[in-house]
Amino acid sequence: MAYVIDDNCVACGTCQSVCPTGAISEGDKYSIDPDTCISCGSCAEACPNEAIHEG
């Protein structure tokens, strides 16, 4: 199951830099493409705001 980013996201970019597949896109808050996400959890581990979890 792909990871998702919730409203605790402050768009710091930490998750985007650790994603091995480039599934995370920048915006007002970041978003994860479920078709590209491999559910590795790297983004969730790196997020300083705990804004990323399994969807």
C-alpha cells in the first residue's frame, strides 16, 4: 500500500530527497504518486513532522 502525506506536512522537502523512485511531488504540501511509490517507508522515517503514513 502506498504512503500518503497528511496535513502535518510543512513542505520541508526532506521526504522528496530520500525517495528512491521519485514518487514525491512538490506543492503547497507534498504528495506521493501511489503508482510510483514502492512502500519502502524511507519518506516516513525521514519526515520530521510524522506527516507520512501508509495509506
